[in-house]
Amino acid sequence: MDEETFNMNVRKFLKRVGVSSQRQIESAIRQALANGKIDQDGVCKVSMQLSIDCADEPFVVEGEISLS
């Protein structure tokens, strides 16, 4: 395995994930605000699941995003 190429490709993937995830989070929270599901001072729980076809189990990251 070429470590440099591998690292570069992982970083490209993570950049795509980061940008698209941020857009999705922003859109979902704006919609929740508009629908009254959360208020301006609310906290939104979030989680991200990474599935890798050659790995046994998915990797999950959980957290919260505070709006104020």
C-alpha cells in the first residue's frame, strides 16, 4: 500500500464528508427551528455512523450541538 496515496484519498473523502455533513446539519436545524421542534437556545443531539465494507462494525460518533 502506498501510504501517501492512501492518506491523500482518506483526506479527500473526509473533506467531502465534512462539507456535506455540515450542510445537512445546518439545514436540519434550520428546519427544526422553523417547525418549532427546537428553540433558539436549544441543544440538538447528533450522531454520525461510518460504515466501512471491509470492517466488522460501524464506527459511531455522538454529540450535541448547542444553538446558543
